[in-house]
Amino acid sequence: MRMDEAKCTAYWSEFVQSLAAHDPRRAAKPDAFGFGGGGEIADELAMLVLAGKKRATASLPVEYTSLNEPLPRAGDLSIILDGAGEPVCIIERTSVDLVPFHAVDEEFAACEGEGDGSLGYWRDAHTRYFNGVCSRLGGRLEERTPVLCQRFRLVWPRSSSSPAA
């Protein structure tokens, strides 16, 4: 996915300017990503975040360690991108739990807000996605593969008064 760095920087600046002078988030260094890697799925999932339906996401630790990036932590901020790499909103992680794939529960699947919100849908969709990640990195998804279950809250949606991108 291609990211428009200038637009992300401007979007982040707008968010920071909205914060109180003493707000510690002013000094944060957010990452920027599109859910699902980009394209139509990134559009769909970003819209679920804006609608308040998607309040969680899952990833594999190897997705970060393979890029020499730190694992996400509670308090981390991220700029969410649409399928074209444009900033859509900013989220703040409220919790990050390391859970074996087989132990992800119905409540977490419902918080992800994807498909019908069921654990069955979550397992099917994430088995496909995680198998692709593992295959690309030379591994294999197993029942005990650790999953980063991240809950978040929406802290900055694109304002309807902002000019269209």
C-alpha cells in the first residue's frame, strides 16, 4: 500500500493542534497503516472503525519482528489509511494481549466488527490472512501461534468539514 506521507503529516498535525497543551499524545510518534494490507479491504475496515463497529484488530508478532519494528502497546496511536493510502482516522490502543490463536474468544471477534461478528467468521478470515503472512515469512499458522489481540478507541475521525482528499 502506498502512503501519502505529506497528507499523513498534515492529518497528524491537525490532530495534535486539537489537543490540550499538556496532553502527552502531542509527543507521540504514530505509525500509519491500512487494515488488511490495503485496497478494498482497507476501505471497508476503515469505514467500520468510523462507524464504531470495529474496535479491535489482530496481528501476529512476526509481522512486526520481521520488519524490526516494536510490538504494539496500549497507548500507541496509529493513523488508519484507506485503500488509496489516505488518512481516515486515528486510533489509540487501549489494550494489547498476546493470546494463542485457538484461544481468541467470541467477545474479541465481536469487537473486531468484521463479517457477522462471530468467532467462526473471525477464525475463517484470520486463518486465511495469517496463513498468507506465515507463508510469506517462511512459517506456518498453528493453533498455538501467538496473536496480538489489540483493542482500540477512535480518537480522531476525518472531519466532514475537511476538504475532500
